[in-house]
Amino acid sequence: MVSDLLHHLDTHKSMGLDGIHPGVPRELVEVLTKPLAFIYQQSWLSGEVPVDWRLANVMPIYKKSQKEDLQNYRPVSLTLVLEKVMEQIILTAIMRHIQDNQVIRPSQHGFMKGRSCLTNLISFYDKMTRLVDEGKAVHVVYLDFSKAFDAISHSILLEKLVAQGLDRYTLHWVKSWLDGLAQRVVVNGIKSSWWPVTSGVP
């Protein structure tokens, strides 16, 4: 798995705090796979997360309109390339558990592999036309929570993961990782002080 993840690192992504470009581990995959697999396994088993894996440089990326308005910038977090590989390992373990235990309903389309806004619309349209054909009244309410993923409490997120019955190693690792998350803003080489991250889906 580690070898495959290293092979598929996006070389167009930016470097993290360590200044290591994604192309470096990708080129050294034959040399790095075994030691990294050992490091990742030990981190997962012990629940110990290196401090640098919890840190991110946040770069404000301009979107459109007035540059003076902060709402016109999208924050992009730059983390270590090797930490991103561990994130993918943990994500794979969580998604496998979710699929094996049918935690997510078939009606869920957002952030699901092979599903999209289009599949959601097709499913919705199919269900609504069926109900109308049966002569039933149909009422629809659309809600959009502004910056919903940024507002999720880490403690609530952990409670939800516990409730889904994830294994203790993955739970302990995620808790350790979330407990020490911190970020700083970097603009034109100027760095802010570090700030703890206590909410949001990483």
C-alpha cells in the first residue's frame, strides 16, 4: 500500500514545512517504501504522531473580485508530503470499515467515490417522479450550511468515530493527531504565529 501511495503522489502539489517536494519520495519509492511502512505501522500501533505531522502552513489563495476582501481568498493548508501518505492510510482504514459495516446509506452521494452531484440529482429526480406518478404530494427543502466542514468540533467527530465501532488503534491515532493540530498563515514569506486547530475536518 505504501509503495502504491508513493507512486501516486501528485508532483504538482506544493511542499510542506520540510521543503520536500512530492517528486522526491515518488522518485525514491524503492528505497523509502520499507522504512516508511515500518514508521507508519509503529505510529498507528502506538498512537504516537510526530509533531511535524500536525502542523500546516496556510496559504491564502485569491479567488476573484476585490483583493481587499478576505472572503475572496481560499485558505489552502500545506502539510508534509509523508504525513499525507499516512492520512491516506488512515482514510483507507476508515472507509473500509464504513463500507464493510454499511455505515453510510446508499442515498449519500457527497464525498463518496463514484458518486457526485450528478448521481445525486439523477437519484433525486427518479424518486420524485416515482412519487408524483403515484399521486403523492412532494415537498422539498434544500439546506446549505456555510463552512460546515470548518465548524465541526473535533470532540464530536471523535465521538462519531467511536460510535461507528472503529478499531482502537485507528481511533487512538486520529485522537492523537487531532489533539495537536496547529497552523500558521504564510504570505509572501511572512509567517504568523502558530494557532491551535480545534475544529474542522482535516
